[in-house]
Amino acid sequence: MLKDPLDIILQIKSENDLYSLKQHVREVALTYGCDRSVLFSVTPVNENLVERIFWIEGNWFDDAIDAKTYMERCPVNQHLINSSRPFYWYKTGTESISGSYQIASKPVRGALHGIQIPVFGNSGIEGAFTLGGMNVSSSPKAELILTLLGVEAFHSARRIIGNDNNNGARALTVREKDVLKLVSKGMRQKDIAGLLGISQRTVDNHLRQIRNRLGVSTTAQAIQVALTTRELRPGKDT
């Protein structure tokens, strides 16, 4: 029997683990047709808008662009500055990000579509939660629950990551950075193991730990988040 979405959101309020938080969010989101999500903080006074990406889940990218560039250029995200309410969006055509996203009054069937939920705090807009899918529910109840989900997910994620940073738990170790840097350069795990003098299983364990620390489900997403948070620095050896 499926749990009541509101009961799951209540669990989110007290969650202390980012991976578990994502699982709870995913469970509610899928109930309303959303199989993609992005959670991020913003700085409206900053030209780049996006401050930090907490997670990216699902198939959002058609082109080989990094997560931060995508988030900064996407017209849907820019619309946040002028909106105080959740709004629907849809994607037209197959082009990547330039001019392909439109704001809508309701979900557009037959295209990738979703809802963007701005999150406000004492300083104004502080973040946003984007949900997407091919069959997103547009009922008033769905919009209300997804809005509550986005707000609670944002505050819980920021709290969890803040606690991890204070405890030094989130930062990657030197060896984890070494492994992720080599993966980002396209090196195979077998070759990484030989270069670093460790077993391939140890490489696998490092990558699993990296994904857990960064709160992502794939190594590609881990690379994107690590570049965004400067755990990895393009063009520099670790």
C-alpha cells in the first residue's frame, strides 16, 4: 500500500540523510508523474543566478553540457526572478536549451513538461525545485502537494548539507578526488586502478562513496556536482 504523500513529506522535515531524502522526494514525485527533478539554491543578485545544485535526477540533458551551464542558461530558471508562484513549463523540439523551453498555464501533453517551484526565505527567493516528466499531473491537489514537497525538500537538503559541511563529512577525500578526476577525463576503472596502484573493486567503492557524499545516483552526475561545488577544478590536476 502506497504511503500518503503528506506523511512522506512529514518524514522529509526530519530527514538527516541526503540519499534518504532523495528517495522520499522521488516517491512523492513519481505519484504525480514526475521522473526528473532538480533542486538548487539561487542568489538573485548574482549574474549567474544559480548558487548551488543540491541534486539533479533523471534524463535532463540532450547535449554534452555541464549541469551549471544548463541551469544558468535555461530560460525557465531565469523566469524565477519574476515569479512568486509555482509555474508550469514545457520543452519544444529537440534542441538543447536555447529557446526550447516555454512557460505554460498547464502541462503540455506530448512534450517534456513540468512545474517549477520557487522557495522563499527571509532574504527573498532562496532556491527552486524543478520537476519534469511526460505525464505530470496538473490537478490543484497535485500542485499543492508538489509545492509543499519542493519547499520542504529544499530546506531539508540545505540543512543536511550544511550539517555535513560543518562535520567535514561531505568533502571528498584526496583519493576520491583523484579517482573522480580520472573518470572525468574518460579513463576506464581498470586503468585507474593500475595507475593508482589499487584494485578495481576499490575504485568501485570510491565511486560509490563519492555518489553517496554528493547525493547523486550516477557517476556522471557526481562529476557535474563536483565541478559545480569546486570539489573538482577543470584544467587542474588534483
